[in-house]
Amino acid sequence: MSAAIGDPGMVALNPGHSSGLIGRIERGLRLLVEIPAAAVVVAEVVILFVGILARTFHQPLIWSDELASILFLWLAMLGSAIAVQRASHMRLTFFVSFLSPRAEAWAATLAAGGVAIFLALILHPTWEYMEDQSFVETPALGWPGTIRAAAIPVGCLIALVSVLLSLARHSWRDVLSVAALYALIAGALYLIGPSLKGLGNWNLLIFFVGLLGLAVMAGVPIAFSFCLATAAFLLITTRTPLLVVVGRIDEGMSSLILLAVPLFVLLGQLVEATGMARVMVAFLASVLGHVRGGMSYVMLGAMLLVSGISGSKTADMAAIAPVLFPEMRKRGMKDGELVSLLAASGAMSETIPPSIVLIAIASVTGVSIAALFTAGILPALVLAFVLALVARYRAGKEEDSSVKIARAPMSLVAKTLWIAIPALILPFLIRSAVVEGVATATEVSTIGIAYSLVLGLLIYRGGLVWRNALPMLVQTASLSGAILFIVGAASAMAWALAQSGFSHELAARMAGVPGGANGFLLISVIAFIVLGSVLEGIPAIVLFGPLLFPIAKQFGIHEVHYSMVVILAMGLGLFAPPFGLCYYAACIIGDVPPDAGMHRIWIYLAWLFLGLLLITFIPWISIGFL
């Protein structure tokens, strides 16, 4: 991957003393934000779990959801600041990866500068927003709204200081040239502002295609690219204050159902740390490992199982690949084939509950999360069957026929099953708890966390180490903050598009597509493949879900069926090179150069596309068990 924001490899303004001083300030600032963020993660788990217990004993806590909501915004903003510090906000690196090292360093400065400009623009409006919230009082706790809203200016200030410190490590020539470029762009937009207002909705092409596209291609994190384009559009073509942008970001991040995101991220890390994924893979390998393509089947089965636990595709792949890749390499499988199958299996399992994307789509469209959890399993099984056929064909070409694998004795199969049973129970426990109404999609993750901790401490002992607790909690906050800030940024951008009238115009055009419902479904598939590849999955859902779901309803398309179609189409784009971000995540996890899989992955993606068309035009696959 290319250089990221805050890359310590960049040249400092004042090598030596300045670098050492900056390093100490950065370390202090990280501790200042990481410890509270970790504490908030723990607090959220405890509050929600206690809430479940209290309700079970018919003594519900009326304040638990309220306190969880207050802490959630703090978790999102502190996590987003940590993601800025760690350069872990999602960004497209395809274009900058072709640059020379010197040009790539300049592009990293450009990306950091974009983040700094937006944070500087928004800092005062966040303070105003916090002051406005002082008139709001929480109903159960009676706290002023400033306690919750203060998270936004605090998080933005920490992120701004962090990115400015990172810029101090870059070449001063790069910093000055980037500042001059941004000043030139701002000046040009200001001068042509009156003309842009007269263009009507055509000016959307300038801001949300031209400016946004250039920012994304230059490596500016996707969330901040959305924010920059939205802020520029509002400042140049309207009189809307940026205070509104802050409110929309808050609203986008604050849906309580999104609280499931950090909790499932933490659960995924626990599953990996306790070795639960490893014992499940060992059982599958003992059953299927001896047949042709057997380890490929094991990978597909393991992804189906683990996807139902962690909710995060990156966590799924990180749990599976290190266990399976060494054995698959021994059998003659090439690196490109391995990473292609890994990426394809990630796209295949997007709808396995409790996928974070399922949670996001329920949050922005109002579709029943229990219905999505029920519907998501069969489409993934259909795609798994399709990939299994391709894997068997490819294994015949790839595997070394001279390597003979003996069938595992029944005693070994029974032993691995006995060891894996506690871990195998977890995905079914999570799904059944939501479907049966024992816990909400947000709360059920705490049940999984408690169960995983018990297994890790009593059964799969040795994986959990106290010294790993803080890094695990901080990583949870960082990844969650990056995801949630994307949701907030996309919500602000979607609001700006809606205010411009673009939403109604798009709805009218989409409603008039030839072919009726089938034509609309086919266009949706193609659109979400492209959007998933370019924008990353969740922003695409947040931006276009509220626009397209009402149109699907007009055509008589079941909302759950449409959810499955767009999620799987988005997943296909997300794992498709050259733009798909998760393809590169698979390469990093498997320690495989991206070029190795570029030519091999397409057969898997082509068959996935055929499977997706099958799901698209046979609604029963999605809604037959509702």
C-alpha cells in the first residue's frame, strides 16, 4: 500500500531535535486519547450487558440506552482521532501507488493537508454545535446535551493537532506547495462561485464528481473527501452554515443500532485471540482436507462460520488466512490463487449475519435487522456453492498431484469436533438471540463477547493475555471510529445532495428505467458494483440506500430482497481490483503482492457475478425463509 497520512518515513521539517520533540508530543497525545477510548469501549460492553441482565430479571434500566448513546459519540470521535493518528482511515491507494517515491511523498502531504483543512474549517462550527446542544436535556439522566456533543469538538481538535504534527514530518517544500495548491483551488472556486450558482444541479458534477473524484484519487481518506466536497459545495453555492454539516455528521453516526459496529469489531478480535477460529478451521480440515480442493472448501466453510461472529470482513480474513495459507502452499497452490480465493470468499459472505453492512443498511433504511439476519444466510450459501465449483476446477490445475493427503482417522475428526463444539456454538448463539428476540442486534454482541471471554479463560486458555487487552481495545476504537466517521460524512453528503434536488431527479430517472423491476434490479447491481469498488461499501450504502429503496418499493421489490442484492453487488466491487479496497486488504493479510492475484481473481468474480444474478432474479433465495 502507498504512503499514508502521517507516515513517519517522511522528511521532517527540522530533522533531529524537532523530530524527537514531535515524536514525544505524538506519543503523549496518543496516550491521552487511547486510554479514554479503551475505557469507553469497556464501558459500552458493560452497560449493554447489564441492561440485558436487568431486562431478563424484569428490572429494566431506563437510563442504559441513554448513557450508551452518550458514550457512543465519544467512542466514535475518539476512535476517529486515533484513526487519524494511525493513518487507518480508509483511502484509495491505486493511483498514488504508480507514482515515484518522491511523488508519492508529495501525495501523502496532499492527503494530510486535505484532512487538516477540513478539520480547521469545521472546528468552530463544532463548538457552536456543542453550545446549541446545551438547551437539550436527556430525559432519563437529566444531563445537558453538551456532555454528549462535546465529543465532536474534542475529537476534531485532537485529530487536527495530530495531522498537523504529522505534517511537521513532511518536507517543508511539499507542505508549502500543497498549501499553495489548496489556496489556488479555493480562490478559483470563490471567483467562479456566482457562475456556479447559475448552473443549477450541473454544479454537482464539479463538486461531487470532479472535486470529490480528484480528492479520492489523490489518496485523501474517503470520509474526508466526502466532507471536503460537501463543505466546498455549501460554502460556494449556498448560504448554509457548516454548523449544519456538523449536525448531519452527528446524526449519521448516532443511530444506536450502529453501536453494534465497535462491539462486533471487538468480538472479532476476541475470536482470533482466543483461538476459536483456529479450532473451527482444524475441524473443517480434518473432514475435508484430504479431497481435491479440500483446503479451498475449508476456507469457504471457515469464512461462512467466522463471518457470523466478527461482522468484519478484514477480521474474518485475518483469522482464516494465517491458519490455512501455509498448508495450501505445501499442496502447490500459488500465492495469486490463494489471495484470489480469499478475496472472493470475503465478497461471498457479505450477507452472513451479523455483518456490519447489514447493520448499516438497517440503520439508514429502516429495514428490520432481524429479517436481514434471517435472510442473509441462504444467498451466501448459494455463492459458496458457486465458488466451491470454481475452487474444485482450479484445484485440479493448481494442486501438486504428487502430494498425497491421507484421510484423517475418525478419532481425529471426533477429537477436533469435540474441541471445536464450544466455538461452533457462537455463530448460532448470536443469530438465534436476535431472531428470537432475546437481544437486539446491538446487545447480542455483548453476549458474544461474554461467551468468548469465558471460552478464552476456561477452555481455550493461553490466547488471552492481559498485556494485549489495551492494544485490542484501542484497535477496536480506531477501526470503529474510521467506519463511523465514514457513515457520518456520507450522511452529510447525502443531505447536501437531497437539498440540491438531485435525489428527486435521480429517483425519477431510476423509476423510468426500461424493463420495469428487472431493469431496475440490473441497473442497481451494476451501480453498486461500481460504487462498492470506488467508494468502499458503507459510504455507498449510506449515500444511495435512502434514495433507491423507496424506488424499489414502487416497483414492488421486497426491501429485504433488495438489501441482499445491493449488499452482494457492493461486496463484489469492494473485492474487485484495481480499485476494490478489500482486495488489497486480502493481499496484506496473506502477505501476497497485489499483482499476483490480478489475473487470477477474475474467474472467481465472474462466477460470483453469475451467482449474484441468480439471487437477483430469484427473490425466494432472499426471502423464502422470512
